[in-house]
Amino acid sequence: MGADQSDRKGDFSDRSSREWCDEALDRLNAGRPESALDAARRAVDLDPGAEWAYRLISLAHERLGRDADALPAAERAVELARGSWPARLRLAAILRRSPGRWQVTLEHATLAGKFAPEQADPGVMLGDLALLGGDHADAERSYRAALAIDPAHPQARANLGLSLLRWDRPRPHHDPSWPVDPRETGRARRALEVWSRQARLLVALATLAIAGAALLLDWGVQAQLGGFAVLVLLVPLTVRQARRVGLWPYVPPMLCRDPWLGAAVVSAVVSVVSFAAWLLLGAVPSVPPALYPVWAGLAGIVVLAWPALAAVRALAEAWRGRPLLALAETVRAREAREHIHAAQAGRTARRNAGVILWILLGRTWSVLVPLVGGALAVEPRAAVAALAVPYPMVRGYLRARHRDDRWLPTATALVVLAAAACAAGGLLRAWQVEPAATWAWRVGLGALAAVAVVFGARAARAWWRGGPGPWRASLIMCDLPMGAEPSVALSPEVRQTFSYARSIVLSYADSLGPRVAGAVASVTSSGELRVITELNAWDAVETDPRVAVFAADPLQRRFWVEVRGIALPDSDVLRVTPKQVLVGEFPGRHQRS
């Protein structure tokens, strides 16, 4: 055993920097970020100019939840290879969680797309940034462009579903471009939510208690005094939460960005004002009969504002976006098998597919209830239209084949039963088969009520266990690691060619088409080319940085090399980061035709 361990250690000690990077990547893919971090650091010790190793260090720190440690390594990778699109993506992935760095994040992601238009990952990153910024149309365009390059990309598929569903980002109140930590605006949002919830609940319960005490126990005066005591109690509650807000200059834009937060705060203010007006109006010795409806309306606002807002929000969330198209894209992401992170993307897609099915069910139920109610009140035969209502939901359920949620089949079956029973009840009543029609209506209405019960039970179970519930807030982005792709290494033969070449040619493109120019090039220790060439090439690479550098080895007269890469100006030279290396031999006499 000891000999085996020593041999293994010896193998490790003989590894090159690039072999250690391969080992670090394998460990990351195996879910061992701490061990991968150690391997990447060994790669840096062997070659301080290995930008791939720095990207892997950054990725390992990110996996461990250390964004502050991941940022310097990502920045170092960009310094070493400014034209590397994986390095730009790695830096963008870290910067997007840094307060006040949103514009820089967009710049790096845009450069990655400019450097590698043939790659899907830059488009996915731009789509993620648009999705986090709430620009669903731009996110959809970016994801579709990425899928045109790589149709099997699971992250593009899963997040395209979110953009089609008009997904609310985790912090809808926060603008990523604000130079403030999202946790601080999150604390302010939490304080506003707590105050609105406490104020609405307190005045609603006080209104019910006062009305009950006055009508049932004839304690009108005492109840009114208790109501004024509630108003006094609201003062310290308001002051306490106001102190926790802290970021008052950001509160108005927060309320604008998150309309439901704004609606909750406004609803709380209206409820408190209505409660105070209701108390004052009730304290008047003789209220004119004409003001009775006003007095009753104020009480209704106080008691019903909260459930009414919750109902409106539930309906708005059910009818937002295109859930059928979103479900189709999410299922495709779940079925992806070729991607290296397919398992992680599949878990996210399965979770989102279940939530989308619940959204479809809520949309179906919200159509059936008014349809059935209208049929009962106006024309029973109109209930036949209920048969078509569950079709999109059933189609989506069969397409998704979602087996992770045992509540969904029950709720789906109940919706179908409700539609069929109500349609049968309407026909039977039209045919004047009253006993059967009555029972059919009872079954249909009971099934509709049972759907609400099942949904409530599923939601209560998720709340109790802390799992994903049947609501939009349970949708999550697919966030796969980016920027781990291997860098392009220059072999000793390639380095020798550029060291001894007598003539080097730079190929680039400008507005008039492809161009070539003579150049002088050298290879840096980090594997970049430093090229000196004519000024026209400098102007061209500002628009299109993709170039090719060609050289022949005078020591091996038939050996040539072409390095395709990204050229960026740096002082008095062009730094070319390799993307592809081609080597070959010129044909000899025996090869000529």
C-alpha cells in the first residue's frame, strides 16, 4: 500500500501545469471543488502564466460560495489573455453578483460574444443578464440565438422557458446597476413587507373584533376605545420598521420595480387610513343614514383589501406569459443528455416543469369557475364549452410526463371531472332531465372546490417542509458554470517557428474584405503572440478582432503554422490570444502533381 501511494505521489509530482488543469476540471465536474482548487493552484505554481488555471481557481471558489476570492483569479485570467472569451465569461459570471458592476459585466459578456460568435455560451450569458434585468424580450432573443448555434444547450432551453413565462427574478425590487449591496435593499424590502403585513392584519382583526363587540355584546364605546388603542399601537410598529429600511432614497424606485411590493405598501396605507376614518365616523353620535354605505364600505376596504389583493395577484401570475411554450422548452432542457452538466440542468428543468403545470392548472381553474357560474345564472347549455377548457392543461401534462409531484395527477383529474360534469349538467338541464342534471352540477362544482382544496394542501405541505411550492416564486434559473473551457496551448514546435521565422504574415478583415500584412511576432510565456504590423491592421481589429498569423519554420523548411485568434491593441503591439492552431507541411517534390 505504501509503495502504491508513493508511486501515485510520484505521478502527481511529474505532472505538467496543463495536466494539473485537466485534473482540476475533472474534480470540478465530479463535484469536488476544494480538491479542484488545490489542483488548480499547483498548476499556477508550475506556470504562473497559465490563464486556464486562474479560471479554474475562480470557478472552484465560486462553487464554494466565495465570490470575493473568485473575483481576483478571474481578473488575473483576463489580464493574462485579454482575447480569451472563456476568461471574459468567467469574469462576467462573478461580476454580475458584485454591486455596482453591472455595466462592466455586460461589457465583458458582449466582448465574449464578439470574440467567439461561433460559441453558444456568450449568448446564454447575455440572455441570463437580460433575464435578471427583467428584459424578457431581449433574453428570449439571446437564448434563441444561442440555440441556433447549439440546439442541445440545456441552460439556454431552461432559461428560454423562464423568459417565455415572464419570470420574476429573485430580487425584483433591486436594480442590478445600483451601487448598493442587494442584501441591503433586501432588508429594506423585508421591513416594508413586514410593516404592510402587520398593519393590514392588525386593522382587519380590530375591525372584525369591534364590529362583533358592538353588535353582539353591545360594547360599542369600549370597542371604539380599543380601536383607537390599535391606532396608537401602529405608531411604534411603524417607527420600528422604518428604522430598518435605512435606504429611503431607494424605496420609491424599489416600489416601482416591484409592483406587488408597491401594491402591498399602498394597500396597507389605505387600510390604516380607512380604519381611522371608520372609527371616527363610528364615533359620531348620530350618523346620517346616507353615510351608512360609506361606513360599511370603509369596513369592507379594511377587511377585504388583503384577500382581494392576493386573489388579483394569483390571477395575474396565472395569466402572465406563455406557459405552454415555456413548458415545451423546459421539457427539452430536461431531456438533454449530451451536455456535461445535463444532470444539474435536468433537476432544474424538472422542478420548473412542475411549477409550470400548476400555473396551467390555475389558469384552467380560473376560466372554468366564471364559465360555470355564468352558465348556471344565464344559460345552462353554455356549460358545454367547459369541455374544451382543460385541453391545453392536459396536453401539457401528457407532454411533460411529470412524475415528481403526486398531487398534480389528482388536481388534473379533478379539473377534467369538473369540466365533464358541468358540461353534462348543462346538457341534461337543457333536456329537462332534472334529477341527473342536479347531480351532475353538484359533482362538477364539488370537483372545482376540491381542486382548490388540493392546491391549498399542496401549498401548505410545501410551506411546512420548506420545499418548492405550486407558485411562481418556486421557479429558478438554470445557472451552469461557465468559463472552464481549456485554453489553446502552443507546442514547442509552434513556439520555435515564431522564434526563428524570417517572414510572418498577419491576416485580418476590414470593410473592403480580407487583408494580409507583413508582421513581426514573438510568443510570451503565457502563450500569447505579440505582433508588430501596419497601422491599417490596428484600425481593422477595432471592428473585428479575429485574425490569423501565419509563419514558416526556416529550420524545418516544409513546416508551417497558422494561429487563429483574437487581436487586441496593447501599447505598441497587438496581443493575439490563440483560439485555434493549425500546423502542416508544404508539399515536397514527391508530393507535386
